[in-house]
Amino acid sequence: MTRKIEKTIKQELGERIEELLLLSGKRQTDLASFLGIDPRNISRIVNGKAFPDVNSLKPIARFLRVRVKDLFDPDPDRIMPPRLPKAPRKSHLFVRKPKKSTSVAESANSV
């Protein structure tokens, strides 16, 4: 007698979150920071060892740019959303305009 091994909802949800993180180019630590929780909790969710709090499902979906129901999509033939472009990062470096260069002849004329 063969025994069919079925994945639990926790495992499927974890795999789906991991899949969406990879597609979006984001990391588990980014999600943890967004939710304000310890990154180890995200790791436990992705590994199928824990289920996220019900109230955090909507923020997780928002972070991954999907609907909540897409987190639980059981269809193995589902069409994955296209890879989303990364949001531009804000840089604290400002580009300064180059100073006008004055030639020796121009500086002599201004004297």
C-alpha cells in the first residue's frame, strides 16, 4: 500500500511566499522589516513550520504585490505573474552640477 504524501497548507503557503519573493527580487529580511517582525519568523513561515498571523496576510500580499487569495492558489499550473521591476532606491548622494571652468585668458580679462 502506497501512502500519498500531501503538503500541508503551511508548507504550500511557505513555498508560494518564497516563490513570490524570488520573482519580486526581494528577500525574507525585506519582508520581515516591512512587517516589523523577526526575520526568523519569516524563515519559519517559508519553511512551512509556522503559519502567519491572519492579520498579517494582507500586508504580506501587499508587499509581494499580489492578492491575498494568490497566496493560497492551489493550482499547480498557475501562471506566475511577470517579474516585477525593482523600485528605484532613493540615494542620499546628490549629483552636483560641474562648476564653470574659467580659462586663464578669461580670468586675466576679469581683473
